[in-house]
Amino acid sequence: MTGPWVVGALANNLWSFTGESGRESVNQFLAQPFINYNLPHGWYISSSPIITANWRADTAGDAWTIPLGGGGGKILRIGKRPLNVQAAAFYNVAKPAAGPDWTLRFQVQFLFPK
């Protein structure tokens, strides 16, 4: 990679089209835009909210979860093995009535570069 910025998005939608007749149908959307700025010495700041929509929700107000926020992390090593450690906080600006106001994400990830 060249430069300190990484920007992109992941998205999918799940539909049920067969199965047991007693089960409810599924139609759910998920998008995860991400932006990352790499700092010196393995540190970075980022935002990667997980946006969801349940297209089959009973009310339009219960369909969307839209978080806003971000966090940071560091790439470090345990012996020779690289490790990604990250923390982030997101406030849900839109959410179902029974949904949480905040999401906290703590991540530890072993990396296996070639």
C-alpha cells in the first residue's frame, strides 16, 4: 500500500427463499464502510460502523441501525507474530426501539502475512 489512507466498504443483503414454512422470511441488509489513517510506529485511527437494515421490520423506525463513531489501534508483535489491537465506540443515531444506544468494539487479531 502507498500512502496512509485505506478506504472502502463491504455490503451484503440476505434473503430467504426456501425452507420450513413455519419460519419467518428473512430480508436483511448489512454495510460496513471503513476509513483508516495509518500513523507512525504502527498506530492508526479508524471508523468502520456496521450499518444494518431489517427490511421486514414491523415499523420503518425499527428497520435501521446506523452507528456513528470510531476508534484507534496499534499493530504490535508478540515474539515474531504481528497482532492488531483495536478499540472503538459508536453511538447509534438510528436504531430499533429495543436497540442499544451505544456499541463498544474491542478487537484482538492475529495476523499471518506472507
